Amino acid sequence: MNDRKALDRISVNSAVMVGKPVVKGTRLTVDYILNLLAHGASVEEIVHEYAGLTAEDVRACLLFAAKTLEDTSYMPLLVEHV
């Protein structure tokens, strides 16, 4: 699947979830799906838990995050003193 087709699975609408990016046709936010992955859930577990969600939707969330961060400068959350 090409990037454009994958990103078409993500929707941003101010009337849905306060404008957060969501998987189209759901109220599942991209950040929620990413948090599930970050905390160890597998794609299969996520898809099993949420009816109508597909593995392609989960991969679209990852692609959306990657594209969003492409041109972002990294700012550490903590400043380490040496």
C-alpha cells in the first residue's frame, strides 16, 4: 500500500475527538493506538479487541506518526546536567 492510500485511513475533524487524528470511521485516536503498541500490545491483539479495525489501520497510525515527526526538531523532555 502506498503512503497516500495508507494515510487516507486517518481522519482529522474538529467535530470528532476534539480534532485529534483518528482511524477513519472510528473514535480511536492515533495516539491511543500508538500507546497500545508502545505498551506491548501486538497488532493482532489490537485488531482483535476493536471490531472493524484492521492491521492496515494500525500501520497507518505508525505511518502518520512517522510523517508527522519527519520535519520536527527533537526536544528532550528532560535536560541532563553533566
